[in-house]
Amino acid sequence: MPKLIRLQPLFSWLSLDVVFGAMASMYFFQELVHVQLEWPIFILLGLAVWTIYSLDHLLDARQSKGSSSSRRVFYRQNKLVLSLGILVAVVAGLTGAFYWLGWGKELQLTLVLVLAMGGCRWAIQKLGPLVLKEVSIALFYVVGVLWLPILRSEAQDLSWQALAFAIVFFLLALLNLWMLSFLDQEEDRQDGFISIAMLLPPIQMIQWIRKLAFLGIFGTMASFILLPSFYRPFSCILLLMFLVHYLTFFQSQLPATQKRQRMEISFWLPWLLLWI
């Protein structure tokens, strides 16, 4: 047990909780639009998410100044090993994508999407208002996890209900980023980074977080009541995820690191659909 406790921060620093959450999120949309993806697709998504997050953390650690968070210290101390890991993940991901997807429409459109997302992210960082940072990341996350399910779905399954769930999932991802930004604002300030939580007064930021959380909670409750029975498990999953975020964030006695871990692990809840 002590060894597991020591490994817990490492699991979070390496963004493995985010990886499993992204895979669960894609499973959510797979079931929503009635498609069956092969298990290698989930592995490819996991490699892509790990590469993006690890590269982002590595660049943050290199640019940080002053006292840093434990995550940034970890990435600075292990930059060579992590850089090699990123290179291996990129090679493995591209090789696997060619092997399992082939050079067809799916892979071509996916590469175009990756380039477009990278270009938008660079433009927002260099030119755009900083308030769009979290919005763009949440949007890219949702588009990334529903991309292949949408490409493989039938036209009749792309209903307005599916679009509504995608929008609610985007709001959940945005809520997650706002909460993490608020929790990390002191470390970001010390390291010379700017986030939305540093641009707004704390009271106003809390109000935004609370309103967005209530919007998600009441929206998922409404979908459970108003939509056909097929959509009720999806409404329940999203409601649980919103509740975990809200109750965790506003639990004052809980350390920030544990809040982060619980909120990230809440994205694993779509795996419950395996038994529904």
C-alpha cells in the first residue's frame, strides 16, 4: 500500500489519468452513435493524448521560472527520458495508425484535424485573447474523442440529441479546466504563466464556475426526464461527472492535489456503460 501511495502522484504527473479518461470519453460517444471501434483505436487515442499532454507539460517546465509545482519539477528533472518517451509514442502512434487505419479518408482527415488544432492553439497563444485558451482546449478535447465515432456512424445516428450531448460534454471539459485553473493559479503566477483564473477576480471566477456547474447539472437532469429512455444512461453518467466536479471543488478540507485527481478520474465514469 505505501508503494501505491507513492506511485499515485506519478500516475497524475504522467497524465495517465487523463489518458484513460479520454479513452472512456470516446467509448461514451461510440455507444451514443451506435458504432463499434476496435481496441487498437483506443490505444491510438491514448498515445495521442499522452503525447500532447506530455509535450505541453515538458514545454511548460522549460519555460517556467521561480518556484514550480511538483509536476513541473518532475518534468524538468526527467526531461531526457520523457522526451524519448514522446518520440517513441509518436513513432508508435503513426505506425499503428498506418497499420490499423491505412492511408484512407479516416487517417487523412484525422491528420488535417491535428494540424488545424495545432494551428488554432498556436494562434490563440500568440494572438488571441487568453480567455479562449481553456475554451479551445475543451473544444479540441471533445472533438478529438468523438471524431472517429462520428466518421464511422450512420447519418440517422447523428441526431440533434447526439449533438446536445457533445455540447454538454464540452461544458464539462470547460468546467474541469476552469476549476484546475483556479486551483493552480498561485503556482502559475510563481512560474510566470497566465490563466483565466489570474485575469478575473476570485469571486467572479467562483461565480462562473458555479453557474457552469449548475447549468450542466440541471441540463443533464432535464435530458434524463425529457429524452427517450435510450439516452438516460448517458444523462446519468454526465450528471455524476458534473456532481463529482462540483462536490470535489467546493470541499474546502480537501487538498488541491486530491481535488485534481478526483476530477480527472471522474472522466473514467463512461466505462460504466460497459455494464449497462
